[in-house]
Amino acid sequence: MNKMCFSYAVNFNADALQSRLQLEDIMLPSSGFFFSGFTWPVLPVIVGKNHQFSATEMQWGLVPSWTKDEEQAVELRKLSLNAKGETVAEKPMFRNAFKSGRCLIPALGFYEWREVNKKKYPYFIQDVKHEFLLFAGISDTWINPASGEEIQTYSIVTSAANNLMEMIHNTKKRMPLILELKDIENWVFGTDNEALSLVKPCNENMLEANTISVLASKANLERNVPEVQEKYEYPELNIQTLF
């Protein structure tokens, strides 16, 4: 699998996001420091209609509308936390969501691991102003035929890594597709070609990256705590090479 971004944080500046996107409201989890996609969390998503944005909640892990049953839904969402931007318009799992369900995923930042001498070191990568990032997303609605329940789900679109993320995500060299504010309308409301033209790594100057403690790697511990984002230095790493 050549994708990434399986965990991120949503303890961003909600007031700043509401002001910039002219949103009425956005519901944030009471604790938003760490969410793993493999727990299928329900998180804030920004959708658009008539060139206006609004906030809603969706479950991470895209389930295409054509999914036939719960068993298939479980298997597909294991593969759909991310969607590779270069092929998102072509792959059967994602193309309908790309054409009709493009959206924005707000985050404070995301977690990634750097491999050095066969050991993995966790990093937290965030907006340099510590406000919010906007990932490009795609969404779809699936109706469970067994229960009639309507489930809205999403996937984070990825791109090739920029120089900063090449050093951190140094095995796969991928990153979330992070959009600048000037580009969000083209992603959500633009033509397919206009949206695809945005599939490229963001300017690394938008981002700040720091090593954090191994707590981020401990799936058996509670990671949704403030401490997971705190800077932690590893003497064996020359982190200055990242900046």
C-alpha cells in the first residue's frame, strides 16, 4: 500500500476555521488529539453546496454507494482510509465519490513515522500557525440494505511528498493532499480537471514538524491525550536536517 495518513488530530482553532470558511458551526470531539482511522471514528467534514460551505460529521473509511452488504463494507473500508490522488478519478472504489462527493477534512495536524536504522520515530506535522489544515477529501453515502441505515463516509486524498515529508515518510514518500485556502473552491466546486490539477504536494513552508514521544506508537494505550502532541527529542536523530 503506497498511501498514508492513518491518524490525525482535530483540536484545531474552530473559530478561525468558521471565520475563514463562513461556517455557521462545527462540532468537535471533546478530545481531539489523536484519531486512528482503523477505529473508524466519526469526525468533522466540510461539504459544499451552491458555492457555500457547511460542516457535518462523517465516518472515516469510505464505503462506496454500490457496496452490497455489511461484510463487503468492512473489507472495503480497510482499504479506503486514503485515496491516491493520481488515480482517484479512475479507481472504481473512488471515482464516484471524486465526481460528486469532494469535500474538505479539517485537522490541526497529522502523525507520521520516520524510519532510521530499522527503527520508527513518530512525528506530529501541523500548520505553522497552529490553526488548521484542510485535507482534500472524497465522500460517499451508503445505505445498509440490512438495516436501511444511511451512513456517510469519507477518505483522505494523498499526493506525493514534499521535501519535508520525504524526509519523514521516507519509505513510502506520500502525504495528505493539503489545500491552500485559495484552492478549496476548485477542489469542492470545480470541474474534475480543475480538482485534479491540485493533486501535488503543498509548500513545505506551510508545515511545522516535530518528533513526539513513543506514546503515538502505542495502540494499546490511550493516545487521545494532549501529551501525544508534545515535542520529544531523540538524541540519536539529527532533527535539524528537517528544517
